[in-house]
Amino acid sequence: MWTPATRRQHNRTGLRYETDLTDAEWRLVEPLLPEPPGSGRPLSWSLREILNAIFYVLRGGIPWRLLPSDLPPKSTAFRWFAAWRDQGVFEAMNHTLLMIDRERVGRAASPSAAVIDTQSVKTNESGGPRGYDAGKKIMGRKRHALVDTDGRALELFPHPASVQDRDGGPPVINASRGSFPFIEKVFADAGYQGPRMASATRIAVEIVRRKPDQVGFVVQPKRWVVERFFAWINRNRRLWKDTEATIASATAFLYAAASLILIRRIARFE
């Protein structure tokens, strides 16, 4: 809930841009970035400014070519984004920050329970894989999200919206076994019921069903945390639609958005 106290806590008006990293945030993130190459031409822009540019594009939803002149140019910012995308830097960053934040609040670094759901979003003329979600009547992509019971992102998988939840869910929970091997139960909605999901791994899948007499929207136990996660990342205008030409770039921006949530949260309590 927004109150005068929380508004002051989240206030970023002293920065050049709201998306710029504070000193505390940069101290947190700097060790998570790969070392720049030791050979070749010296860097013209610091890694901090390059990350500021990526977060500016993510939050503002702008094309790379519209970056302000006091941030790295399009060629530099996108080249580093593509390199970090291909190296899995944003995914690794989110994984480390997630463990730090869980331990900060007194929880085990690796979760034992998770929640899974999807968000369907439209694509644009940039092309790339897409499909039609007949249930939500959207031509575009689905974002599969597996989150812990507090809403931190564990696994994020974008794919064509034509893939049904019961087909897209098993690869997500399979992928989680490597990074989060202690997950024992996953909560899901009725779209995940069936043998494919139940037999994908040894993880127990519990279907959280609507009440028989339910009319209209009602917050469902457990499942609401993943809906809140989608609301959090949708504050980034780059994610209001899926504008990426490749699934790899779409995935990188999702993990960057999830990381940004944790960066700001952890740095506030340093």
C-alpha cells in the first residue's frame, strides 16, 4: 500500500533518471557482472552506465536508438545487452539475488514450494515466434512464470501463445530441477491438470480450483502471488507487449525485470 512513508522509501527523484542505479544498488550488482575483456580497446562507457541504459530501455519501453545522449549509444548498449543475454547473465543475476533476498527475510536460499501460471501478451511487427491463444483471444506470446511463494521469479519461459498451459508447464518445472532442486510442490490452476504435468517430474502439482459458486473475480489462495509478479514486471513498458524478435531477447528482458525488483528491494535494506 502506498503511504507517505513508503513513497519516501521508494523515492528516486535525486537521480539523473529514475532507472539509474544508486550507489547501494551498484555495489550489489557489480560482482554479478562478468569481467570485461582484458584485451582490446579500453571501455568507452562504464558497466554501470551500460546497465543504466539497459534498464532505461526496459522501464521506458523505448527503441534502443532513442536512448538519451548522456547514456551509451544504441550500438554500445545493445551489443552489451546481446552479449549478456547470450551468456545468461540476467538469469544468473536473478538467481543470486533471489537467494540473497530469501536469506534476508530468514528463509532457506532455495525454495521448497512454488507457484506457476502464464501471462499472454500481444507481439508487434518485429516478428519472431508467436501464436494464437484461443482462450484469451490474443495473438502473441505466453510468458510462463514459476515463482516462489513470496512472488520471486524462479523460472521464466516465453513461447508462442498457442502452446497450452499443460504442454508449456512441464519444461518449466523440469528446468527448475537444476537451479532449485528442493522444490517439492507446485501450485497451479486448472489449466495444468492432466498426466503430462503430473508426471513431468517428482514434484507434486496441486491444482488450486475456483469455488463452485464463485461469480466474477476472486483472489485464489497461493495463485495470487504469481499474478502479483506479472503486475510488478508490467510496470516496465518494454513488457506491456512482447516486442522482441527472438525468444532469447524476450527471456533476457524478463529476467532483467525480475532482477530489478530484487535489486531495489535488497538495496533499500542494506
